[in-house]
Amino acid sequence: MEKTYQPSSIETKHYEHWEQSNYFQPSGNGAPYSIMIPPPNVTGTLHMGHAFQQTIMDALTRYHRMMGRDTLWQPGTDHAGIATQMVVERLLAADGKTRHDLGRETFIDRVWQWKAQSGGTISSQMRRLGDSVDWTRERFTMDEGLSEAVREVFVRLFDEGLLYRGKRLVNWDPKFHTAISDIEVENKEEQGSLWHFRYPLADGVTTVDGKSYLVVATTRPETMLGDSAVAVHPDDERYTALVGKYVELPLVGRRIPIIADDYVEMDFGTGCVKITPAHDFNDYEVGKRNGAQLINIFDKSAAVLPVAEAFEYSGKALEDFDGTLPDGYAGLDRFDARKKIVAEFDALGLLDSIKDHTLMVPRGDRSHDVIEPWLTDQWYVAATKMAQPAIDAVKNGDIEFVPKMYENEYYNWMNNIQDWCISRQLWWGHQIPAWYDKDGGVYVGRSEEEVRTKYTLDPSLELRRDEDVLDTWFSSALWTFSTLGWPHDMDMVRRFHPTDVLVTGFDIIFFWVARMIMMTLHFIKDENGKGIIPFKKIYMTGLIRDENGQKMSKSKGNVIDPIDLIDGIDLETLVGKRTSGMMQPQLAAKIEKNTRKSFPDGFAESGTDALRFTLTSLASLSRDINFDVKRLEGYRNFCNKLWNAARLVQMNTFAQVEGSDELGAPLDCGQHGGEMEFSLADRWIRSRFQKLEAEVHKHYQQYRFDLMSQTLYSFIWDEYCSWYLELSKPVFWNENSTDAQLRGTRKTVVGVLEALLRLIHPIMPFISEEIWQSLKPVSGETGDSIMLEPFPMPNNASIDSAAEADLEWVKGVIMGVRNIRGELNIAPSKAISVLLANGDAEDKRRYQENEAFLKQLAKLDNIQWLEAADQAPASSQALVGHLKVLVPMAGLIDVAAEKARIAKEVEKTQKELARIEGKLTNEKFISKAPDDVVAKEKEKAEALNSKLIDLNAQVAQLDAL
RNA sequence: AGGACUAUAGCUCAGUUGGUUAGAGCGCUGCCUUGACAUGGCAGAGGUCUCCAGUUCAAAUCUGGAUAGUCCUACCA
């Protein structure tokens, strides 16, 4: 082992060895355990959220592998339809081209090229993270096998009536010219206006108060070109007389009816609402109920059509509709049309008022363009019909969310689920397996050939394939079984279903998790035809945010590439990375400034293990996780600590080579038997270790990686290093230690470390492997890799309560002396003498058995046991139970400082005593609290009382000097 | 508008079924280059557990309310 811990020099070599040795593949032995990776976007890069989730998945995978399970962690990527197409279109745009210039086939070739070029990033990042995925089974959602699964599911759902095509209002992205599903729309509050327009009443009718017009309010004036009614509330007495009458739509000149519908809120605005069924989801429903015409005025870019089109609610076009629109609007963008309409209303004296208004604006999650409700033909999955089994699976406990609170969110959404719009007007994706004849007949099948056979079509009939592709989530919804070979190869599906746990973020619970549950239950059945769940547990991780709680995003410039934390990165490179390739280059200056301020030195190299340990230590059950680089630094130091502890172990278990750092021959550590004598410290650390093992197992069961990390950290640092290794030194350094004593302590020092390494391996795979390998000559281990070794199991036989109590006593005495040293400024280098007084037989035994430990760790040159009759000199005193640890003051101690120290102690003790006596004088506490609680409090009070008396005596003694 | 979640040390967070001297990391103060480690050691300071009320012998923990923040769903045109 190198003298200093250098992660870069150990990580890659172990990973390569593991992968080449096929250690990541299922062993074929033991009960199956499987995890499906949430597939990242193939052309993207991993961010902190991925690193976080993958660390957890890898820890779970390695843990269960070491527990003897037949373990599969399935890797893969998805094709991310819109996101990927968008990137490639941007590349083309740089050359002044659009995808239409290339044509569909050439464009798709270009996307595949881009995938080939960028697709390796993800897998190399995963290798750097140490992910023990079975690379031989890596899958991509556009692979032939997975594409076949997509076609299969589409066709079967269609044949079962669970998938259909229809003309409906969809969320239309006018920038990408595609429909998106409701959950891909982000609603954000924005500042806008509320325009009040006057719509003249037709046929000379007037309102109750004698006006010749109605006032309607709108946030979207441009849609008035498509108005087909004005609605009022049926109970609104101001307007009841007008229901059934008409208004004359300004600019357009169309007569549109006044209808009554209780959708209208009487109290809002004027109580009159313009109804535009083809451009608003609510208006669509109102229009449908009341037979208002469905009038579309926009093209696919949300620019005004030359002539409006009208439809029946069945989707059939109305042939005889007069769609004439006012002059000057054809081809006008929606926002320009808005300005023009407002101006014309104003000019006509029909603009009643304009008010500032805050409204929710729907924007596409990829394009950030304002989404337009638009009438188009789309394909839908009848999710409303598939939801129930998926709800039941969670209700009856087959699938369990961790943390539990997400189940409510799941039910809430599932109970109000909408049919899922799955078609996308893109080129990159799975093309829909549907064909049309020229009369609009629809034929669905796995191929054109199959369609012709299935529907017995005349060979001469011309068929045209649907040009649209499917939502990426449609293919990811099949992920748990399509990756395993469905529909042809069912062996793996049967073996690894249901998978054990899904580790993912709560932000995709609807996009992915819910849909996977529905699809898997529907398509994967057991021998009795009952649906099989995709996974037993869903571990929902929090969202990784930056150190200020901000969501990490490219446009904020606060994303962190996990590899940069592993390898380190200098400030200039980091700034360059964050400000290049931006969608909004104007933000670059601000990002640069923030980056320089937050990380003036860039990131230091921390190594994968430190990063992974940091991530697991953050994995509490909370919903937001703020990632602070400071935390990483702390755990990098922890790796260093472990490394150096291992070096100390080696120095005491291998022969020293004169004038060299190289290790000599392994010493006798009991590998081959021989008599062994274990010191108190040996027995203590073994006992403590059993409890640690039990804790670690428990935390795996409960997915509390944060608590597990903390437990391991404090054991290694505070118990193994700070106490145990220090306590091993007196044995190693004492020339009088017997062979049996040396063997016993060497055995323990090595044995506990070796087991610790296995215990921590799932979180810190590299450093644990490196040290474990170097210990082989003294640990007696012969396996090829730590990752194949059994995970440590607690053994109650090694629990030694007496040793634990004795060692607590030893620690107490040492800490007492150290406290006096610290408070009274006695140099650590100065050896001092102490007296032990007021002790009982147990204290005496402990003192006699552990004198060497006390002398070593408290830096004492002499310890003297005082019997009751002996007179103690003026001393500074610490208490360990009844036992007084006395440091004589002569020549050492400043009386004033000592008095101050005691005063502080007295105050603390009095405060505590008052609190407890308050309880004990309370009748009700005595009578109602359980006896053991009362007894405990009484004991405490007694101890505090005698301590107080003692402290006062000391003060008196000092005063007498 | 409805719902969920959060509020604990200067910062980031733990605190399991009510009984702890309320913990950790980072930061801070003092001392120390002792033969694993200064990426270190030892000692220490720092908290009316957001506020109010209630239940209880006992509340950071349970209940109700308030305030602040985050998120989700829906939406008044």
C-alpha cells in the first residue's frame, strides 16, 4: 500500500478486474435479487441525482451479492425522444439546416450517429462510480428487442380495446410541433392581463340594466376568433332572460348563442364567459355539453389560420362551416394576433378595461414554450381502465413505498388518472405500428404484412404507416420485463420477477413508476393468470439540490458532474464547463460569478469512495437533499483515516524492513493457530463490533443509509481508531508482551479491520478492496475479491458485557485526566502522576488489570492507589463513579484556574440536580411513572448530590491553601 | 382552492414505540508537528428544539391552531 491515500491510483484497476472476471453477472446460486436501473437518457450525462441513486442501488446490490443472493443489477439507457431530437436539431441548426432538409431517414441516421458519439459517456461514468451492473445485459429502449416489446404491447392493448385513436384537445407544443401528455406540462404563475371586451347583443336585445352588450373577460384575447358561445350561470338573474339569445362576435361577425352552464362562477368578473371549445380544456367540456361549435383557428405553430375550421365533437369536420376570419390575421403568431385584436377592440370602442392579472401559464417541460390546447388526432392508452389493479397492488401491500407518505400521492393521482396521450409528432422514437388506407381506415399490427393478413386486406390496397412515434415513457413503462427478454425469452423474466426494489426519485412517480406498475401487472402473469408486480418496494430518494437548496439545472449553472468531484477540477475548467453550450447564453456572466464565489478553488480530488460515502450519508428519508461540498471533504478525510489505520495495522502485523517503507514478512497473527491471549481492548472491540454488524443489517432492511453511514463512521473513527488502535499500542510496544498476547492482539487488530472492510465494501468498494487485498497475508483470506466474500453477520457469543463495562471505566479514567490536562493547560507532552482514591474492590481490580493502558493513553508516569486511610494531597479531581482520579497540584496547577474549573462543574451539577429533584418531589411523578424510571432518577440524584458535596470539599481545600 | 411535506447548534442534517446531560459532519476557540494520519490529536464553546394552546406524572417527539417555506394537484374566464 502507498504511504498516502490516492484514490485515483486504486479505483480503475479494481473495477477493470471485477468486470473482466464477470463478477457483476448473476452467480446462478441463491435466491434471486434484482434491481432495474432507471434508464438515463443515452445522450446525456449523469448528474448528482444519478450518482446518488446509483450509489444506493450499488450498495444494495453488493450487499445482497455478499449475502449470497443470485444478484442482477440491470443497466441500460433510454432514447429520450424530445430531448434527444432537440439536441440533434440544435446541431443541425448550427449548420443552418432543419430536420426537414435532411428527411426522416437521414435525420434518424444522424441521431444514431449522435448516440454512438455521446452514448459512451453514461457507461464510463457508471464505471467510475463503481456500479456493479451486469454490462453483458445492457439494454437501450430503441434496441430491436425492446422495440419489438413496444410493438407487441401496442398491438395487444389495441386488440383488447385499451388503446385507441381519437381527435381531441391535446397539450400542443407549438415549438416542437408535437403533442405532449398532461404531466409534461408545467404550470407556473406569471403576470398577465385580464382584458374585458364588450360583445354586442344581437337582434336589439338589451340586458336587465339596459345595456346593448355583454362584457366578457379573457386572458387570451386571440382566442376570441374561435368563440362559439357566451356562457352565464343558469341561476344568474342578471342574464336568465338572455339565455338562448345571441351576441354578434366582433371582428368576425359570427352570431353566437348565449348559453347557461353551471361551470360559470357568478361572482367572478361580470359572470359572463366567452367559450372557445377548440382552444381551452374547460370550454371544450362546456361546449360539448351545450352543443357549441368546435372552431379551430390555429395552425401547428399557433399562428392564425387563413380560414377557421369547425368540427363535430366526434372529430368529423363540418363541411358547410363558414370559417372566414377578419383580414390581416392569417399567418399571424398568437401573440401578435393578441395585440392586433386588443387594438381593434379599442378602436371599435369595445375594449371595456384592462386589468393586471396573475395567471397560471402552461409551459412545455422541454421547450418552455406556452402550451396550446389544440385539436388533433392522437393515440391514447385507456389508463382509466388499467389503473385499478395498480392501485390494489399498493393497497394490499404487495408493493410498498419507502417512505410511506408517497403512497398518498400515488393514490391521489391514480384515482384521478386521465387517459394517456402516447403519440408524439417526432421522428426519433418507436414509430407507431398502425397503417391507414386512403379512406381513413385504421389497421394495427406488428408489421404491414401482419396487418394485411389480420384484416384480410386486398394486396392492391395502398397503406400508409402512421408517421408519429410513441412517448418515450411508453417504452420505459415496459422496462422491468422488456430488458429481460419479453415476449420471447421468459426464463429471465420468471427468475427475476418481481424485482426487489425500485430506486428512483419522487419526481417521476407518475411519468414512470405508476405506468410501469400498470403495464407489468397487465402483461406479466403467474401460472394462475394473476398479474405480477414489477417490484416489491419503491425507495423514493430525495432530490439533490445545491448547497443553497436550489434545484440543480444547466440554466442556473449550478450542476455538478459527479466525476468532477471524484477527480477534482480547477476553477477555470469548471467555469468553462458551466458556461458552454447554453440555451440562454446571456446567463453566462452570472453563472461565472456565482461559480467563482462558491468554489474559488474548484473541487479537490475526493475519489469515488468518498463521494459514495457522502451520498449515502445524505440518504435520509427527507424530500430535499442539499449537497454541500464541505460534507464531501469530511468524508474524504474519513477515507484517509481508514487508509492510515490500515497502515498502522500493517506496521504491527508485518515485519519492518530496515530503512524502507516496504513491508516485510507477515508476523504471526494466529492465521495458523497457536495460543492466543486477548486483552480487555481486544474483547471490547469484538463485542462492540457485533453490535455494529447488527445495526448495519437493520439499516439495510430499513433503507436508512444515512444512519448506516453514521454508524460506520463513528465506529471506525471513534472506537476502532481513537480507542482500540491506541489501546493496541501498549501490547505491541511492550517488550514483555508474551507471544500469546501479541498473537491475540494482532489477530484482533487484523480480524476486526478485515470484517470492517467487508461491512463497508458496498458503500466504499475501492478502498475496501485495496486494503483487503493487502491484508491477505495476515488475515489468512484467500478469495480473489472482497466483493465475493460473505457479508459479516453478528455473533452473540462474542458480545462481552463485562469487557464493555471495564473498558468504559478505563475510558472514564483517561478522559478524566485528559479533561484536567486540557482545562488546566498541562502540556500533553508532560507526563504526570495521578492518585486513585475512594475506590472499591472493582475499581481496584480494574486499575490493576489496566495500568498499562492508563499510563499509555493518559500519558502517566505513575499511578498510586490510595486506601481509605491514606491522606490525599491537594489535587485537581475527576470522578469516575465513586472513584476519584486525583492529579496532585504541587508544581503543576494554578489554584485560580482550578477553582474556576470546579465552579463551572458545580454550576452544571446544580442545574441538573435541580431538574431531577423537581421531578422527584412531584407526587404524581412518583405515583404514576414506571418504577424503573423513578429509580433511575433517584440514582441520578444521589450521584449528583455526592458529586456536589465532593466538589464543595475541594473548594474548601483550595481555600485553605 | 385542496392536499402533502418541512421548521432542532453559525451552516447542512439525524433524533426509531413520549422518560437522552438533545446528537453528527462542517465551521468556531484553546493547546499540541508524540514513532498510522496536521486530510491529524486532545480539550472546549455553542441549542427557550418556529410560536401559542392542549393531552400527560413527563413533549423536540402526540393533538389542535398560528406563522414561514417547499412541492404536488386543480383552477375564475
